[in-house]
Amino acid sequence: MKHVLCLMMGLWGAFWLHPHALGASCQTSHFVTHVPDGPGWDAQVFACQLGEQLEEARRDVLSAFGAITAAPVLPARIEVVVAESTEHFARRTGSTPWHSAFISTDRLMLQPVPVLTRLADLEATLRHELAHPLVEEAAGRNAPRWLVEGVVMHVAGERPSGYPAGLSTPLSLAHMEEVERVLLSARSGPGETRRAYREAYYAVERLIEHLGGDSGSLEEGLERLLSALCALRSTPFRAWTPGGASVGQILSGRGEVFEGKADQVDCSPGHAP
């Protein structure tokens, strides 16, 4: 039986919203959602529906990640704020206006209600954000952003629009460094940002297929990739490739960057090397 406790606006939510904004909050088992008032929606209803969607997304992500690594952990409670406007979202998070959400440890901020209701797949967006802490815990700080984002999209069950049409090949190390630059730059436009996410996804999907071996098992390929990321998390990315193998060589199956590195590794908090 689901128990949903609806509350008045919490202090953290009130801080992130405009000081004069009214709104509603809703608490579920693992989330406290804060939604501002606005024309066209009931803030209380939206907050509680969003909380339930987040709970389902959390279950999906933990299930997907739990199949490939030991004891995945997310914060016991995450505060969620729906922004009043896109400008408010970008200002508070430091993210670009065309990103849908931003997560930091136990705090998640989302675009305003009208933007969220226009998303083709809000559930996938929520899974994406909740997958980030798990993938980043496994990958560590040395993994490039394109690799982290590609794995997150895979775990979240996303498939970028336009995939795989129009993607650049071969994916050389120089090319992926350009993808990295776009993903990290606040000046990147929406078109090139979407293209960079597509190419990150494409690169990771090909890498997972390669690591899946002759069986072609995506689950096995992802398990090997995450184990390798965990094992290599203290090593700079360029040092992952003995002999200077490029990303293109790795993805085409000629590079063996993860050879001997993809044994089962416990990447749960406190156990990662």
C-alpha cells in the first residue's frame, strides 16, 4: 500500500523557489517534491504525481544497476524542486536552458511544469538523473563526460532521437575529445549539445556490444564496462590505452583497453578501488 504524505512547502524548496512564490510539496518514501503554483496545473496534484514517478524511476534504475554491480546506493531522501521558469532553472543550477534537469547529491532541480509536460518521456529524464550518481560513483573523476553520459543514457533506457542516423564515424580519440568539449561547455548550443549526447550514446552502445563478446550480451557488456571503469578510476583516461589505442580502435574491436580489467569489482560506496 502506498502512503503519500502531502506537506506545506519545505524550507529547502522555499529557498530554491522565488521568496514570494506559493506552492505545494509532497513527500513519498524517498523524495520530497516542491512545485510552484501556476496557471493550468494544480501544484499539489502535480507534486504528488511527480513523487510517484520518481519512486518508479528509482526502482527501475536500482534494478538495472543492481543486475550488474553490487549493492547500488542512492540517497535515502532526495529533495526535488520544480523551477518557476527556465531562467530560474539555469540561474540556480548553472546548467544550460535546454537541459531538462540537474542533480547534485541529494538535490534535484527540474525545468518548470510547462516544459516538463511537453517532454516526450519525462520518466526517462527522471531515470537519467537518478542514474548519474550511480554511474559517477563507479566511474570516478577520471572518466570522460561523454563516457559517463553514454552509460547513464544506456542504464536509463534512453535512445536519443536521430540515433544512429547522421553520426560521425570513425569515432577517433580526437573526435570524442570534441564531443567532450561540447558536453562540458556552457556555450554549446542546443543543436550541437543534442548531437554530442547522440554520439556519446552511440560510442558507449558500440563499446558495450564489443565488451559483450561473442554472445552479444548487452548486460554482460555493461557489467564489464562498469567493472573496468571502477578498476581504472584512479587512472587518467589517456593512460587507459596501452600502445595508444584510439577510441575508434577500441570501438571497432581492435583495441583491448579493458582486457584483464573487467573482472567483477565491487563499486559500492566504501569498496571502490
